[in-house]
Amino acid sequence: MPHKPAPSPATPPSPLPPVAAPFPDAITIAEPLCAVFRRTLKAEGLKYTPERARILDAVIGMTEPFHAEHLLDTLRADAATSGFRISKATVYRTIKLLADAGILQQVLLGSDQAHYALAYGQAASATIVNTATGQIEQAALPQLAALRDELCRQRGLVADGHRLIIYARPANG
């Protein structure tokens, strides 16, 4: 029988000081986007189909505002490897449903095509559109969430989200 060393007296671990969250203004998503989308579809008497699920996945993967044709191109490129095809009409209808669900928000970029961006569960930011070049940039604005929440609180409301778009041109141009 091997000899077991005597247990050393346990010293309680020292309490750690509270650590602030690294991103205090980041929004925590309380439920998956697919659940939000399913609830909206059910209220409309529609089903959460594999095509709609693929479109939602593609939308979540978009890092910048996009237009429907760009989303369709992304889905078609995916279809080349997966064999899963989605019609143009399904893409357009699903974009509208995603906007109705508050998952997407239309972004006005001054062009003739509607652009969209993921709105649900996003941290406070602004979209800056360079009107001279068309370049789009996201800028973190954590203080914007505090201002939004205070404005809503004063009115007895709770914010579901927001979108700030700044149209700008070079100062010397």
C-alpha cells in the first residue's frame, strides 16, 4: 500500500478584486438570431426553412453594409460548393422579413440600391460613408449607447437598437 502524504492545511484563496468587463458597452444577445427570426416568421404564419436559415447565416457573416445582389452573389458562390441553391426572389423576400424582425436595418448610402446591415445585437457604432469615394467604415462609439439608453429612459422606452450613419467628404475637397 503506497504511502499518501498528509494533506496540507487548505488556505482559502484570496478574493480577487472585481474586474471590469473588457467591453462594457457591448450588447449581449439574449437569444440567438435564429430564435428571433423564427418568432417573427411564426407570427406571420411562415416557416423557418433551410433557405431562410442559409440567408440568415450569410447575413451574419457580412462585416459591412451590403445590398441584395451582393448577398445573392455570396449565396451563389456557396452553392457552387454545397449544391444548395436559393432563388433571387427568396433572397429579396427574406431580406424584408429580416428587416421586419429587427435583425437587419436599411442603410442609406446615397446610391440607387438599398443597402442593409446587421442591426440586432450590435455594439454601439457609427457607419461613416465617404461620399467622395464611397468607402464605408465602422467606428466604435460606446458613448452613443449611453445616450440612446438615456433618451429612451426619459420617454419610458427601452431601446432595441440604433444606427448612426455619417455622410462625409474630405475636408480639403
